[in-house]
Amino acid sequence: MDGDGRADAIVINNDRQVYVKKSNGVGFGSTVVWLTNIPNDRESKNYFYDVTGPDADGKRRADLIAVNNNGLVVCKATQSDGFAACTNWTANNLFTGARGTYFADYNGDGRVDAIKIETTGTGPRFDVIVGYSTGSSFLSDNRQASNFQSDRGIYFAKLDATNRDYLVTVMENGVWILNSNTGNYYNATNGPFYGLR
């Protein structure tokens, strides 16, 4: 949360406040309130990703993202351990997919983008739609891929040196990867590879 490279502990309670205990490398420090009224009216889950890019001191801090009925609201992490005023980054556009809302750096520019997975056609098929982060808003829907499948899970991960997060789908017949740089979609395991737990 403070850009020092160590993961901090975050708690959000029914009082709508965000509490943070910063890591010192061997434990967590005292509890500090980082936000007093979380802007969340759709999902109880909130997301913490760097969607704004490096701050003036060069550090990368996790911003808070709330999925609301009228769009994605971002509260930028500040250099003084807290969040700045929260703003709607999707111009009053609901950005939720029928199969889920995800956050990953799809184009490798160092800012995390908003991604929604929409159901398409019949059966377990879906489209990948990206709202690229500009550092102060998410751009309009940009359909990246269509007619994909996933039996066992949808993920995003960095798999090479491009810094792009690729779509990873776990299927009964293998782990499939959509390369967000080339658009290639392929079976990376050439056979089933999934755990039962």
C-alpha cells in the first residue's frame, strides 16, 4: 500500500472504513484508517491495484477500486499513507461482466486495466473486453477477444518479458493462453492439467 515492495494487511468492516497495517518485513505495524467511507454500492468486494502508475517519488502504490452501479470508482493511494478523493473512472458506465470483472495490465504499460468477461452465444463461451487505464480514467470498452471457453477457471498472469498480463483459461483438455500482444490462443499444456482441490 505504501510502495515499499512489501504486502500490507488491509481490513474493510461494516463501518465502511478501510484499515491498513503496514508490513515492516517481520510483522505488521499499528492500525491506521486510510479511508473513512468506502464508495461501494454494488459488490462487497473491493480491489487494490496500481491503476494510476508511479507516483511523483517513483513508487508504485495500490489504489482502491470499487465496483458501483454507475461505474468503477477509484480512490488513488497518496504518498502520505491514505487515499485521495474517490472519482468515477468509467463516465457513469456500469463495467461488470456476466462472467466477472478483473484487473490486470493487459497492454503492459505499467497501469492495471479493467477487464470484463461477458457471456456470448450459447454454452460456456465468453468475450474479453478491456477498459485501458490512462492513469486518470478507464477508456471505452475495447473488445479484445471473442468466443473463448473456460471449464475450470479464468486468470490473468505475466508469462514473459513483455510485462503484459495474458488471459489464462483452465479447460478439461489443458491450460489455454491468450497472448494479449499477438492475439494467439493456444493450449500451453497439450493435455489436462488441473487440480481437484
